[in-house]
Amino acid sequence: TDAGNADRWADSYVWQFDAQKSFARDYMIDVGYVGQMSHHIPGGLDLPNQLNPSNLALGSLLNQPITSLAAIDAGYTEPFPGFATALGANATVAQSLRPFPQYIGINVLDDHLGNSSYNAAFVKAEKRFANGLQFLTSFTVSKTLTDVSLNAFGQSGPQDTFNRGVEKALAPYDIPKSLRISVTYALPWGPSRPYLHSGALSQIVGGWAVSGILDYDSGVPIAVGAPDTLPLGNGRLGAM
């Protein structure tokens, strides 16, 4: 286990590079990249009582009761006196081979073993407010990876605590493409405007503006489940 990480605070690093160019006085383009990396995220990745996958070579024998003829003929016996009585139907060969066979499961709170990364390239175009018009448009292409995403999808444990690298996948909140557009247009009548800049009607209909915001995001990953029948004791009801 990684008990040494139990009291580790999560840490995160962010970096950004961009270049801006102004032209025609009121316009600006910004092109850049932003990245983030986080470590020691609580992720439920440490299962100290999971069966070592190397034992999967025993095949169906793992599901046999420890007192069965098949287990005895293969040379497997109770890891301690009273094992079969104490665990009942759970007293299988697989259970006897766990690091702590007397326990069905051991949970570690806030194991701080998770990691995540975010990388994005973006471009922004802006027209500063002039002549009654202002707009801002931005487009981002990004990818968010994490090894705690499967737990975030509702799973109760990792696929294999002995090989946490298989957990690395797209985060459930990954949005690969994002478009933002905002526009503001000041209506051209009223005080200090080209039309109806004086009089009672100017005071009534003047000073108004119209604006709009458009947000477009591509979809997040879809979770797909499949039965997990391997007797690893990893607490998972399905494999993603």
C-alpha cells in the first residue's frame, strides 16, 4: 500500500503561454496554450486487500470453497484455524490468498494517489467597444486526463490496484471543444448617439443596448459498463 501518501496534500501546477496582436486600433487576437497538472488527488485507488492478479492463473479454482476436494487436491488449506467457519460462503480459495484473508474488504480513505492533467490550445478575437459595438469570440481545444475518472463515473474501486496505470483515461468532465461568443450593440439613438440625441423621446428610447451570448460545448465521454466477474476483490461491479 501507499500509506505514506495518506496525509499528502494535493498539489497543482499551471502554466500558460500566449501571444497577443492588436490591429486597426479596436481589434485584438490572442493565441495561446494553457496546461495544468495535479497530483495526490484523493481517488480510492489503494485496495490493500485485493487479490494479486498473478493468482488468476488458477482459473475456476479461485471460486472453490477452501474446504472443497478441488482446493485440497491442489494443496490449498485454510490460512488460519476457523477461516471457513468465520467467513462462511466467502471462504474461497481466492479469499484465502488475499493479503488479509480474515477481512472481506479494507477501505482506505483519502489515499491521495490520483493524478490529472489538462492541456488546451485557444484563440480569442476581440473588438473593443467602439462605435456602439463590442464582441468577444473564443475557441478552445482541450483534453483532460485522470486516473480517478472511473471512480468519478460511479465505480467503487480501481480495476487493479497493482496496475494503476490502466485507470488513466479521459476525465468524465472532459470537453474537447468549446466555443464562446458574446456581442453587445448599443442602439444608435439617444443622448450622445447619432440619432434622437435630444428631446423627451431621446430620454425614453435612448441608452438601450442589445447583447447576446452563445456557448457551444462538445459532449463529455459516455460511460460504458460491462460485468466484472474476476474474483480480485476490487470492489467493482463493472469494468469501464
